[in-house]
Amino acid sequence: MKSDSFFEQVYQLIATIPPGKVVTYGQIATLLGHPRAAKMVGWALHQLPEHRNLPWHRVINRNGAMSYNTKNSGQSLQKYLLEAEGVEFDAHDRVDLRKYQHIFLDT
């Protein structure tokens, strides 16, 4: 898999996630035809150019939790942005995927 084109596919898919919804790294990887590439989705987000202005914060892990991000306390920012969209977290900082997970119908 060529990482540049895979990364671009990740970015295109992330752009379609509606406010107040989340998707998982594995969900994106599976939708792109690479079900074992969840870590590559993470790398794509890590490499996301700031000028792209995509809703990276709507991507969480399979447990409904935010993955660690040491860059500019990204985890706190991610939670803040999701809460601003109405996404609620439980006492363990997890999102209820049954309630908030976006299901792609056109992919």
C-alpha cells in the first residue's frame, strides 16, 4: 500500500464525518480496504498538515477512547472539540460508540 495515496484517502474520508459523530481508526482502515491498517490511519492523522483543516478530533480508538497524543496536549483539545459538538464522555473518558459512532452508508 502506497502511504501517500492511503493518507489522502484517509483525509478524504475524515472530511465526511459529521459534527457530533466519531469513527474509529479501524473503521476507517476497513472502509479503505485495509482492515489491519488502523495504525496507518493513526500515522496519517499524525502527519495531517495543519492547513488541511479536517476534523481529526472525530477519530478515536475501538474502545471509544482518545488515543494518546503528546503533541500540544492533543488529547485535551480533542475532548474539548468533541464536547463542543455534543459528544459526551463517561467517567473513564470514553465515548459510547453505540450512540456516537458514524456509520458510512455511501462507501
